[in-house]
Amino acid sequence: MASISAEATPRLKRGRLNGPIEAPRLDLATLLGVLGAFAVIGLAMVMGGSPRSFIDIPALLIVGGGTFLVTTISFTLKEVMHAQRVMLRAIIYHVETPEDAARRVLQLASLSREKGPLEMERSVKGSHQSRFLGQAAALVADGLSAEDIENILTREKIATRERHVRSAGVLRRAGEVAPAMGLIGTLVGLIQMLGNLDDPGTIGPSMSVALLTTFYGAVLANMVFHPLANKLERNSDNELMVNRIYTIGATSISRQENPRRLEIIINSILSPAQRVKYFD
């Protein structure tokens, strides 16, 4: 790789910086899965009778409120609230693929080689860029050494990963608590029913609480918390790879290496299906 001639500098491709990074948008796979699953259950309720029979306020309080409160025992309130925002983010998260990140970095390297790091930083700021990419470009433009840039960005990657792991842990814990709260609600309903057998009018509502709490707990755990935790972990793995590519690109640009060499390095960490061919 070191034998690549400095004279082999590629010409900057025309056009803007590989298109702006898109703003967060709806993740259709997550949206389709969540809404579709609830729609199927709702359809079964309608076809089987009145869907109003599946609505019970005491059961919702036991499962919904209980899951939230019990989960806060294992974490801080701030972490639980952040995890709720992460649930929404998992639905609207725009996944930037490693291939797109690789092309973006190679174009930035070409721009920096032809017009300098400051022009590269301005180009990044002029697009809807990720915070990590903006930070990497700013470090290069500030003239930091490649070692310092790598250390700073590596610490940022680790911190981001830890935040994602904590949020996924909150969702998984909630997925464990929800069925347990459903079981507790079932016991509450059975106790109420057995304690009032002499009053037939209380048997129906008590049995409703007993059954619906189990239903609510299973739905929340298996249709909301666990799937979203898995999605967050997948997105975190993808973001980690994207940020790794940005780190490699920033250190390479800081060393003023040939972009063709950078392409070889990036492709070495990508799977064969993800590898890019930016230069002819």
C-alpha cells in the first residue's frame, strides 16, 4: 500500500458531497412490523366480538405503570426516560450504510487533497451531516495529529456504544418486567374473584383483570420492548461500523495519504458485498 504513488491523486468527482446525509426518517420495517402486529391482533378482536372487552383500566395501570416503576428500580429515572426516547428513535432512525459512509469519506479525502482540510470541513458543515462526521472533520481542520484524532474519536465511539447498550438494557429489562406484572395482575384478579364469590356481579370484572393483565404483559414484552431492543442493538452495531470508517478516514486525511490507499484500507474492514469501488 505504501508503494502507491502520490502522483496518482484522483480528480475530485463533480457534484455535491455525495448528497447530504438524510434527516431522520421513518424506518418502514419497524413501522410495518409494529403496526402490522397490532393490526392483526386488533382484527382478531373485532372478528371475535367487541374490542371494548379488551380494554380494562385497572389492568393497564398494573402492567403499564408497574412496568415503568419497577424498571426504574434497576436504573436511574434519567436512563429510563432516555430509553423511551430511544424507542421512538428506533422507529425513525435513518440507517446510514457502511457503503455510503465509505463513499462519503473517500470523496472528502479527495476534496481535502485538492482544496485543503478547511474546504473539506466547510463541505461537511454545508450538508445535513452526522455529528460524529462533523466532529471528525473539525479535528482534521484544526490540525490535530492523526494519533490525537484517533484517540478522541475512539473515546467518542466507546461512549456512544455504552449509551446504546444502557438504553437497550432498559428496554430488555422492561420486557422482562412486563410479563411479571401481568402475572401479578392475574393473581390480584383471582384473589378479588375468590374473595367475592358470594357476589356474582364482581366475578366478571375480577376475571377480566386477571386475564387482561397477562395479555397486556405479553403484548408489551414480545411486540414492543424486546423487538425494539434488538433493533437498537442492530442500529448501534451499524453506527459503530460507520463511525469506525469515519475515524479511519479522518486519520488518513490528517496524514495526507493518497485517497486510493484509503479506499483499500476501508474495503479491508468491509464484507465483500459492502466493498466500494470509488476510483476507476
